[in-house]
Amino acid sequence: METSYKNPGWNTDNSYSHLPEIFFTRLAPVPVQNPSIVILNEPLAEYLGLDPDYLKSEEGIQILAGNLLAEGFNPIAQAYAGHQFGYFTMLGDGRAILLCEQITPLKKRYDIQLKGSGRTPYSRGGDGRATLGPMLREYIISESMNALGIPTTRSLAVVSTGELVFRETILPGAILTRIADSHIRVGTFQYAAILGTADDLRALADYSIKRHFPDIIEAEKTGNKYLSLLNEVILRQASLTAKWQLTGFIHGVMNTDNMVISGETIDYGPCAFMDTYEPKTVFSSIDTFGRYAYSNQPKIAKWNLGRFAETLQPLINKNEELAFEQIHEALSGFDKIYNHYWLLGMREKLGIFSEEHTDKALIDDLLNLMHKYNADYTNTFRALTLDRFENTAFFDSGEFSAWHSKWKERLSSQQESEDDSRQLMKKSNPSVIPRNHRVEEALESAVRENDFSVMKQLLEVLSSPYTYDAEHDEFSRLPKATSGPYRTFCGT
Ligand code: AMP
Ligand code: MG
């Protein structure tokens, strides 16, 4: 095909493919019949240094569909393993291809990956494909997470393939272009530790340090850089999990292959945001025992980090006993870091600038009342931010009014004005989140009726979640009471 764009903006590298060969298989995406663009994230394209008009052109669409490779691409499927619901499995990109790494105008490096791009040697029984609904769902939720300020992979585009995909029903096929700091998972380290040689494992660890934590190299010329790697990943994951808890985000499938060492949220399968505050909330239809319930997320993150730490043991210290002592100490830091970020975030949500030892009890009292009265998580903080309370059993209760007085007393004990507190709360409490009923409504119109306007309006509102205006008011409304709990399905 003739290149119509002189400078589409590609500035590629393929550093991952210089790792030992066990880490990947070289192969191109499987072409699709009749691709067309469903949605393109123009601001993200520009940030990456890519020309949005080029991506929307015939050539761009062929690239986003995996039918054409741009110069400088070196496509691979990555190998990894993982604990899925606690059980170890060999995995790998069964329906994804890493096209290249793009170096942005600001000199940041991102993986550009197609998801739904056809079978690979890691597909096991799967068809390597993805369907339109779940890819648009990933687009909406990942972009919303980014706007909320939560580290996440991002979505550059969704193309429909013009092909049908066979699931429980026949569905339209689609491919998502996913952008990530990298796709190095805890499961990639598990794969290296089990299938690789000592040199393979070291190569992966050194590569990860160079790519994500270059400061370690300078600081650790004489120290233990692999222990530092562990500590850095613990720090990022503890901070990330705290952000999930603070916004009521439930990942739904926190398997070790779905946890990346860069600390971004990845793999939007059965995830969803909690409406009513209920710590036991589970959305995923396959999470029968509630392993990945809201309140379990910090524990599971720590468990996954334990699996990560085990893989690093031979690098941290050849003496097993000493290595385990060092690892144990590092892992025990998780709780401290997590609690620090969580408490800090909760104080901000309540407009508190200073630290008092009674703050934790004040926060817990509020959460307990929210639980008792089945209050909506996001909208409770929204009401506190606006100082506007609807007539609900919760807000009308004497218990809430007693709590409210204690809280106001706490606020007036600080030097900052009430207005300062309100500004802090507005920055810390989203006025809108991707409510399940809104996401479903947008997907329904898109997939069933080919009408993308509902989704685009939702994306627009979600792009400024900390704005408090009439339109955001409308999108903060709760769904009408439904008959059963919301359920999400993954891997579709
Ligand atoms: P996930 O639950 O999306 O994290 O996927 C778990 C594993 O299953 C990964 O190795 C995926 O690549 C693989 N997988 C999911 N869906 C498919 C599919 N349709 N075809 C092939 N592999 C798949
Ligand atoms: Mg996955």
C-alpha cells in the first residue's frame, strides 16, 4: 500500500524483543476482513506523537486492525504464566500482539498492543478474538480511570473487524489498541522463574529495572538492586490498590498475570465500580467464593506481590534463608504503605489537611454508617462535598447527624478555611464514575443499534470526573432499583 502520510509520527523501538527468546514468539496479527474505526482517542494519539488523521485514514485503520505493519514494527506475542484464582497456569498473549514501543515527543516509552488480533501459540483453546462490547467497555473504563487520576493502561482505538465471533451468541468482532507503560506482569516473572534459566530471570529483572526504575541503577551500585526492584513494585501496587479502594473500583480478576510491575491497572474484564457501600461486593460471575471482593483487594495485591517476591529470591540472595528474611521485611512494608496512602486519601475526601490520631475512627464511623444504611459510596462523598443532603434514611438519621457534627468540629479545628476544605474535597471526590447502568446503556446502543452517541456523551462526562455542574449532576444519578446484583463477565 502506498503511504499517503509522509510523517504519521511513528518513532518506534522494540527493546522487549532483545530479551532471550523464551519470553516471546515473533508473529504478526491475523488479518481481518473488513475493518472500520469505531472510536479513536485523538488526544491520546497526539500525546503519543501520532497524527490522528493518519490513524483515521485507510492506512491507519489497516494498522489498527493488524492487517498492515508500519515500518519499525516488530510484532510479538509475549509469554507469561500466572496464578488464576490461586491456581498456577501457563498463559501468554492468547489474543494480543505487541506491535512496537512508541517513543513519544516527551521521550516516554509505551507499548502499543492490539487485543483481539487472532490466535497465537499461547491461545490454548481460544479463537484469539475479542468482541465489540467488551472492547468498548475496556475503552470507557480505562479512559475513565485515567481521568480519575488512577494509573492505568489506556485505549487508543477500537476497530470493528467486519467478522463475527462465536460466543454464547454470535457477536461482532473488534480489536482494541492498548497503550501501556509495559506489559511486564508478575506472571512474566513467574514464567521466567519456572521455565527460564537463571540468566533469563536476571535478564528480565535487569530489563524491568532499566525500563521502569532506572534510578535504582544509580543508587544501587553497591547495594541489592533486585531487593530495590521488589520494594519499588510493592510501593506502586500499594499506592494503586489504595486508589482503587478510595474510588470504589473493583478489578474483579486480580490474577498474577493481570498485575503489571509498572503499577498500572490492567485487564479490564469483569471490573466495575461499587454503587452501594458493601465491602463484600463481587461483580464477576466466575468469582464464586469472593476471592476478589472489594474488601479483599489489598490482601490479594499483597498475596500477588508474595508470588513476585518468590521469583526474585535467587537474585536477592543466594542464601535462601537470608533472602526470605529480606523478602519478608519488604512485604511487611506493603501494609504500612497501603494504610498511609489510604488514610491520606480518605482525609482528603473529607477535606482534612492535618493529621489527628482520631481521624481513622472518624473515617471508620462514616464507613460503618454507610454500610448500615446501604448508602451509595460515591454519592455520599459527593453530598458531603456539596453540603447538600437528599432525604434518605441515612442522611435523615440521628446517627448521621451526630457524625456530621463531629466531622464539622474536626474541620473547624484546622487552620484552613471551610472553603479550602471544599476545594480539597472537590479534587478528591469524583462527581461521576462510570456507573454500571450508564456503561451498559452506552454499550447497548453501540453494539445493538450502531449508535455511538450515547457512549461519546458518557466518555465526555467521564473525562472530567471532578467537575461539579448540572450535566455531571445528571450522570451521578443512581439506577432505578433492580431485581438482582450487577454481574460482569470476563474473557469475551
Ligand atoms: P484474561 O482473563 O483476559 O486475563 O485472559 C487470560 C488468558 O486467556 C490470557 O492468556 C489471554 O490471552 C487468554 N485469552 C482470553 N481470551 C482469549 C481468546 N478469545 N482466545 C485466546 N486466548 C484468550
Ligand atoms: Mg489477562
